[in-house]
Amino acid sequence: QVHLVESGGGQVQTGGSLRLSCEASGRTADVYTMGWFRRPLGKEREFVAAISRGGGITYYSDSVKGRFTISRDNAKNSVYLQMNNLKPEDAAVYLCATGAAVVAKTVAAYDWWGQGTQVTVSS
């Protein structure tokens, strides 16, 4: 069992920045790929970014590429998402996930999920 706790969400204006953090605990040997997904209000989860265990491979959705940066610190069992130039369409609950054996972009590939942190973007 892996427990994930996100933090860093909040309200920003269009064009602003926010840094999200996610710390894993429990069976951290099962923490391989880590990813960020988001769930806009009333919608399904969608892929945002993922990073391999060693940090050498990163994937981004087309909608955030060039604006968001994913990183990780394995000594802290943590993954981060730096979000720059935020847009109203970025508003959502952001969730981190882990457990995928390969770097993946699909919800089904991940085994454990955090509860999420709210990001609000005002025009």
C-alpha cells in the first residue's frame, strides 16, 4: 500500500504560477513512475504529466507542454508539478498517482492515488 498526499493548490490569476507537491509513504518500493492527473469539476480524470523513476523520461499532455514541469526527489519520495502561465482551463482538482511499471499516460496504469488538491484560475 502506498499513500499519497498532495499539497500546494490554491487560487491564482490567469498567467500566474503554482507549484504542487505530492509525498508518498508506506510501501515506497512500489513507487515507480509517478504522474499528475487532473479532474475538472464534473468531468473525468485526464492526464497531465508523468515521470520515470530515475527522472530521465517525462511525458506531458499537449495542453500543458511548455508551461508545466514535472520533477521528483526520490530521497523525499516526492513528485512536483511546477505550473506556469496558468489558464482558466487548467482549473481542476490535481491528483498524483504512482505504481505504474512503465511511464504511462492512462489512469488504468496507476495503482495508487492521492485525494487531490484544488487549483482555481481566475480570469
